[in-house]
Amino acid sequence: MAGCLVGMVQVELLEDTRAQVVRLETGRACTVERAELPVDAREGDVVVDGRREPDATALRVLEVALKRARLAAPVPPGLEL
């Protein structure tokens, strides 16, 4: 399934021999052999055409953090969680 790694994907899950990646253009997930990913790839990394892209990964992390901050509900004064 090398076709899954064409374009921009995010590594979602790493196992011993397989990995699940999500195509960022379509949101579709697929399973690939772990050996098809760069050896230094970690969960959450963005991989573009078989290369790990630290800048794209950092941008995705920032986008998720900003989205979570917008969705966070404020805690009323005096309420302890």
C-alpha cells in the first residue's frame, strides 16, 4: 500500500510491523508496513512523500492546540474540578 504514503500523511499509530496513517487531504486512514515510513517517524509526525517534515508536524501541533483552546469551556469562579 505504498500509495497511502503519496502526498501528506500523519502517522497515527505505530506498531511493531505496521503503522496507521491518515491522508491529510482526504482524512482517510490506511495501514502500511512500518518499514515504508522513515526510520525516525513517530506518532503524530507528518510525512510528505516518504520524508518526515518537522515544520509541517509543528504546524499541525499548533493548529490542534489553537482548536482545543477555542473549544475549551471556561470554569466558573469557585468551581473546583
